[in-house]
Amino acid sequence: MSQPTDSSRQQLREVATGVYQIELPTPFSVGPVNVYLLKGSEWTLVDTGPHTSAAWDTLCGALKQLGCQPADLSQVVLTHHHVDHVGLLQKVREVSGARSLAHPLAVPFVEMDETFMAYHNQFFYRLYRESGVPERLLSVVEKYHRMLLTFCQPASIDVLLKHEQPLPGLPEWQVLYTPGHSQSHLSLYRASDQVLIGGDHILKQISSNAFIEPPRDPAQARALPLVQYRTSLQMCAELEIQLVLPGHGEVVTDHRELIAGRLQRHWERAGKLRSLLADGEKTAFQLSALLFPGLYEQELALTLSETLGHLDLLTMLHQLEIRQKEGVFYYSL
Ligand SMILES: [Zn+2]
Ligand SMILES: [Zn+2]
């Protein structure tokens, strides 16, 4: 196998033994996404990048420098179902026949099942209305759906992964279920050198959003993603980790310090919410406008998830009263 040249360092780096990080461009504000190629008796790709020609060309170029090509990939593991991580899965499968592995909750998103997507959109219309989002901003639901159709092709999942199982084909890697950022989020841990492939669970430069998702069973209540996220972070803080290989940005070498900072920040934001409620009840949308001025309309899904997550945290601790009036929830101290 040929070694990467200096000129290719930006896109391709061996970041741990037999683990190659490939940085792929995305059209999203988050910037480039890191996917990982794992060398075993066969090649495993972790995440694929979005379905764009720029991401595909960069992936093919990086593989070529390693002396392989997309057709050589035998399996693709997904850290979670977000479009910047899974968009190219179908294309990779078409050229390689690689099997796909993911958490069961990723399946309807990756398959882009029409019944599920219709339910998904209805869930968000209702959530946003209950949160007091004005009607003029509800088009964000359709906008998200169009974005999915643009940057992702429907694909099948062949193997369902669960917490603490060895990764098929690469048993030195253990699958960890790390929900919060998404309900389907998995990380991969190699105990021999204490390396964690962390997807979007632990990021250095960005504080990961705990996105609200519809429950798989419409009869159930939605999960509390920020509460889950904190539990998953605490689980990782208890692990011995030398190196976190993230889905975006630089590697993390001080995961405990970073996690402690994130957990602390959640309490600070929860405290801010309490102070914003001191002068009377407010909707989640009104609170998101006060917490994220200048961003709350443009990044509605993100800022509202963040606000609702912190309201969940306070509600769980019996620190809030919730009143429903004409289908809208109002929070007070
Ligand atoms: Zn993500
Ligand atoms: Zn991402």
C-alpha cells in the first residue's frame, strides 16, 4: 500500500494504527465531514459524506492514494443517520456491493421510507406549533425534507448494530450506543490503543446539538435528547480514551476536560432559561429567540431543539410549570 504524500495531508491522514481520516467537503454550515477508513483483512468505511460530486471525487482520490478504490470497500458503518454522514452510502454500495451497518433507529431515515418521512414531517409541524413557532416559519419542515432529497440517496441497511457488540469483520472495535445528538448515534471504541471514533458525539470546536426526533412508535412520547446526550457523554468520560476521532474538526485528546465543559455549559444555559422566565411565562420559541438572537429564525430546527432540550432538563428536575393554551405550551417557574 502506498503512503499518502504531503500534498494529500489535508484530506487524508493516518490518525491511528490502520485508521485513515478522510476529510470530505459538504455544502453545510458545519463545514467538512471526517470519514474513516479502517484497514483489516478487508476495508471498512465509517460514514460516507453527503451525496455531492465534490465529496465523491475527494473520497475516490483519497482511496486511490491508499492504493484502493470504492469497489474494494467491503462494509460501511454509519455513526448516525445525518445526511452529511450517509448521503453517499447508496453510491458506495452500487460500486462496491459493500454491506451497510447501523443502529436500528437509523433505518427509516437512511431508507427514506415515505410513510416514515410523512410521519416525521407531521411530528415537526405539531412540535413547532406547540412550541409557539409562527406559521410563516413552518416551511422549515419542507425545506429540511428537500435538503434530504438533494444530498442523500435512499439506501438499505444490512446489519443492525447494538451497544457493546464487537464490530463485524473488525472485532477489536466495540460498538457503543451513544444517543443524544441523534437517536441512532453509535461510536466505535478500540480498547487496545484507547481510540474512539466518535461521530458527532464529541466534537472539539462545535458543541453538538441534541436534536429532537420523532419517536419510532408514534404512540410513545419523544425521547429527551439532551438528557440522553448527557448520559452518553458521562459514559464516555468514564472510558479510558487517548484519542477521539470526530466527525468534524480536529481530534480530541482531552475528552474528560471537554465533556466536563459541555456538561457545565448545559447548566449555565438552563440557568439562563430560568432567568428569562423570571418576568413571566414564555413559549419555547420565544425563549429560543431570547437565547439565540440573530440565529433563531435562520437556524430554527437547531435553536429550538437546543431550547427544548434545556426545558426538558429543567422539567425533569421539577423546576418548571407547563400550561397549554390553544395548543401552545407555555413555561413558567
Ligand atoms: Zn450529526
Ligand atoms: Zn455531522
